[in-house]
Amino acid sequence: METMDAILTRRSIRKYLSKPVTRDVIDEVLKAGMNAPSAGDEQPWHFVILDRHGLLEKIAKMHPYAKMLKEAPAAVLVCGDESMQKFRDFWVQDCSAASENMLLACHALGLGAVWLGIYPAEKMILEVRNLLSIPEHVIPFSIIAMGYPAEEKEGRFRYDVSRIHDNAW
Amino acid sequence: METMDAILTRRSIRKYLSKPVTRDVIDEVLKAGMNAPSAGDEQPWHFVILDRHGLLEKIAKMHPYAKMLKEAPAAVLVCGDESMQKFRDFWVQDCSAASENMLLACHALGLGAVWLGIYPAEKMILEVRNLLSIPEHVIPFSIIAMGYPAEEKEGRFRYDVSRIHDNAW
């Protein structure tokens, strides 16, 4: 899939076929995540593959917008590691770029995916940390739910000329 | 360019030809930015096109890592608007996803680009706000410097299996 097409036609997909997502495919998605830019190339991230149904169901119950995890064949938890930062407080931007790369990779690989925010919601961070035994210096950041799509959505064009300014506000 | 290729071969490009980047091309990059996902589809962003040489030179002098702006034909300042948020404190993630889409779009369009962080550096935020008359509720977030590349870099594969965890830490 062409890059601009992927960017312009990507949508949040929350309904999935029961067809499994193989570890090879998840690995492609992780390659995309880890090739994101980061401040000073600090790469302050970790990725927890989630493909045990019982675990996905538990997270679905914890998170107000994660009901789709009950039916999702797989998800990846993106975490930020503050101890790996070269530039203070840039890890959120780095993990966001990784998350976006993963969404685009999913779309290009024929998967549907959605970005579920965890950070900065303290309660969610704590609950996910406890469930998955994430160490204190590592912060659960986002969950990318994924599966072969069981819903079709047209590209939604968000371009808005009123948001563009010319050499000053 | 294929999406996975774009993701895996994108590098930070800091040297540019003097060839101008037309407004049509910048518009394509902005389409990519505005099609990023955002929390609750809040789209809390603004974009300031910077292609006046004097202005780019001023920013190059303010910012410790922005010397390339002296020679860059264009740049876009990405800003976050806290007043447009539906979900508190998610605007940083939204603007990061927009910035990453713009970098990938630049690469796919044959441009070289680099992401210069502004937020959360207070001094930089203030200086850029003053220079461009950005209102108080809008936060200068990142600058995407761009131009036709005058340096070649091979794709750098950052995949690291030690960052991958299986259904728990």
C-alpha cells in the first residue's frame, strides 16, 4: 500500500474476524514501531505482545474504551522507559510516534487496528502495571488492538484549511 | 513508496538542496498531518507554514538543534490547542502522531525532513510563541524542517528483540 494512501485511508477498526494474527505479522508491526524517530534516537520503549484471550478480556474490563479487546486476536502494549531517556520528558512523543507507525503498518498489512490511550490516566497505568508485572520505571502508554477487519470504513479526510497559518498566527 | 518501506527507510535529513518546496507539496504534508488519529478524534492541532528565509533563520538561532533551518527551504510548526481537547492531556500524543505522519509523507514525497522538539522546553515555547504571535492557549509543539535532500542515508533498522515481551513483562 502506498504511504500516502495508508495515511489517508487509515481508520480506527474495532471489529475483528476470529482469524489469528500470527507472531510473524505482529513482528512486522513491531519493526514499524521500533523504527519510529525518537529524541536523540533514545528509543525509550518496550512492547508487550498480548494474545492470550484471558488477558485481553481482563484489560477489556479495566479500560472504559477497550471492549473490542474481548474479541481481538491480539494487541500490543507500548510502554515508555523513563530511565532510557536522553531528553527529559520526550518519551511520550517517542512512544506516540511508535504507536502511529504501528497503526500504519497494521493498515498496510491488511489488519485493522485502534490506539487505546493508557498514559496519563493514573488508574489505568496502575492496573495494567499490576496485571502484567511492569516494573516501576516503565510506564504503560498505549495499547494497539489489532485483527483482520470485520468492519469496513471509508477513508475520512480531516484536512481543514482553517488550521493552516502562513508564516505567523 | 510502499508504507513499510517508508517506515523502515525514513531517516532524519538535515541537509537540503536550495530547490524550493512548493505550497502544493507542503499541502500534501499537511493532509498527512491532519489525518493522524487523535483521542476521541479531537484534532487539537494547528500548523504554521514557515517558508520565509528570515523567519527560519531567527528560529535557527533560538533552537539548539535547529541549525539546518538556515538552509531549509521550508518548515512547518505543529501546535497543540489545549482548548480543543476532549480528553485532558492527550494533545501531546495527537500532535506527535501528526508529526510522524508528516515525516513519513515527506519521505514518500521525495523530501527529507527532521522533527525538532519544542514542547516541553518552556524557553523554546515562549520564544517561538513570541516570534510568531501564537495565542496563549496554543502551544508550539514541534517543527518539521523539510527540503529536497542533499544527503543520503541508508535505512537504519532499529528492531531489538530484547524490547519485546510475551504476555507479561
